[in-house]
Amino acid sequence: PGNIDWDLHYARYETVLPLELSAGVSYTRDSYRLSADMAFINDSAISDEFSDRYSAHLGVEKRDGNRILRAGYMFRSNVWDGDLMLPVNTSAEADSSMFWDDVATSLPIKDNSQHFLSVGIGFFFKHGLINLSAMQCIVGENPQTQINLGIALKLSTFRRKEIVSY
């Protein structure tokens, strides 16, 4: 973990950046690749109330000519759950307004561990690679969907065009 002390014009922040560790392995045979990795983030360094975060990723891909097909699984653990106490307005009391009784004093935060599945396809072309992928949360309180489209270009393409020289 690393200490952070920002003294800005209107505010001062003192916090800790948590330690992050990750490791992975990959195995390739013929046109198949199997990959796995684990990650650890020491969120308990920020607050004793936080749990450390763990994540696991598994993936498989098959290359068929200029096409790559991918599938994967990801797990991300919970950092904190419980009741978050909300600030109380000290100038208003239940005696001063009948509506004050209905104002919540806490906010429940549920376990937010998540399990994701992903699929993707990539196409190699003369000057690079185009990727399209999607990821969906299949188990968890906070449903998420992510769709990505990316393009990777070879630097040699720019050099031939004399756009970039190095």
C-alpha cells in the first residue's frame, strides 16, 4: 500500500492506495489457448471495515485462420456490505415536521460479489486486428453488461506511410 496526501486548494485528502498483486498462466496447444489468472487487492489497508478483494479469470480461445473465437468466466469478490449510516440533519427533528419520521437514517448495501461470462471474436487483417466482445453478469446484485469493440494497428503500417518515424 502507498500513502496518498493531496493538499488541494479547497480540500485535503489523506488516504492509502491498496497493494495489488496478480499472477496468471497460459497454455497453448495447436490452435487452442487456455488462460487463468488471479488478482488480489488489499482494500483492508484503506479501512478496517473493508475486506480484501479477490478476482479470478478463466478463458479459452481458438484460432481458425484469421479468426479468433473466445469465451471466459470472471469472479469478483465483495469488499463491503452492511448498513451505511446517513448523515442526520441536526436542525430538523421529528417534533418539527411529521414528514421527518419517514426519512431513512441508514442505507442497506447488499453483498456485491459478481460472476461474469464473456464471449468474443477477433479478425486479423493486413494491418492489425479487430475485436468484438460482450460480458454479462450472471450472478450478483448489480447486473452489468459490457460490450467492447476495438481495433489494433501494427506500428509498421504507420512507418510505411511515413506517418511515424522511429
